[in-house]
Amino acid sequence: MPMQRRTFLRTTLTLGGLSLVSQDLFALKYYPQPSNKKIAIIYSTWCGSSRDAAVWISEGMGGIADVFDVREEPTIEYFDHIIIGGSIRYGQVSKELCSFLENHKEELRKKVRGYFIVCGNMRKPVGTEEKVKYIDKHLATFCGVENLPSRVFNGRVTKRLLDNETRALIERFEDYDDLRRSLCLDYGAELLKAMF
Ligand SMILES: Cc1cc2nc3c(=O)[nH]c(=O)nc-3n(C[C@H](O)[C@H](O)[C@H](O)COP(=O)(O)O)c2cc1C
């Protein structure tokens, strides 16, 4: 049953509380296909690019991975395999993702199986340079696990989703959408192959 894992997690997260729903309402949930594999994709996003990448990576695995915004604080204990990803602002992933990774470093070290990054890269195609900068020298350092299957994806900007201050900063730039679902699906398939 696709609901079971979420139900388990919600129950775990609210132990000690009477309300199962009111404290833990999240607008987006992704219910995976039934599977005996316990895989989580944990992402951080401001405007949704990394959320979509995470969902598409799961789809590339046949839809069997649970997908969580890091702000949900998923229970790592429940999963055997974890993929970590996030979007870049000013050269870094969000502070929420950094804190989560630092706080769970030891548990993650044994379970992390891959990394992904979504960035604008001034609309230039991403390559080795961005992989080194954002994955090897940034994301991978939090967990201390290197050389895992990883990807950097070109992202997108949707100005109407930005807060006023940030929108004013990039006023002269146009919206763009360089995130490609097919690349995320391919990465999901590659991860699955590497894991099992
Ligand atoms: C304020 C701001 C700062 C950004 N800084 C960077 C950056 O340093 N390097 C980069 O490659 N892209 C940068 N980007 C582009 C984002 O990484 C890209 O738009 C990404 O798709 C956003 O992901 P999200 O939709 O998950 O928030 C920035 C975008 C914004 C709005």
C-alpha cells in the first residue's frame, strides 16, 4: 500500500502528540509505488525546481522512492537508501538542508547513495566544473561520502514565485526553464542500477 510508509512516518513524527494531522500538514506529498525497497529522496528548494527533479528521479526508479522536502524532517532511520539534492542560491544549498545534513551526518554516512544539484549556471550547460564545485566540494562534504552517482541539472527561474526582495534583485532577467525531466529520469534509472 503506497500510504503505509507515509502513515508510519507521520505516526513516528507525532509520537507523544494527540493530533496525527494538524501538526504535520504539508501541501505536497508524493506517494510512491509499492516496493520493499526503502528509498528516500530528500531535497531542498526555494521555488520548486529541486522538488520536481526529486519527483522525476523517483519516477526514473519506477516511482518507488519516497520524496521529502527537507523541511518535513523525514525520519532517516526508516530508510535504507537516501539520495540528497538541492537548489543553489549564492553558491550554496539552503541553510535548512545544511543543518539537516550536519545534524544527521552519522546516520546518513551509511545510507547516502547519490547527490544532485539544480542550479541556474547563467543558463550555460553544466559540466565537470559545476559537479566539482557543488557536489564534491559542497554537498558531499556534509555526509563525508564521495564518489557516488551524482548529477548537476540546469534549473529555472519563475519570478512570480520569488519574494519581493529577491525579485527586485533579478528584475532585469527573464524567466527561463532549463530543467529537463528526461535527464532526471535517466539519473533515477542509474541510481537504481547502482543500488541493487
Ligand atoms: C537569488 C538567487 C540566487 C541564485 N544563485 C545562484 C548561484 O549562485 N549559482 C547558480 O548556478 N544559480 C543560482 N541561482 C539559480 C537557481 O539555482 C535556479 O533558479 C534553481 O532552478 C532554483 O531552484 P528552486 O526552484 O528549487 O529554488 C540563483 C537564483 C536566485 C533566485
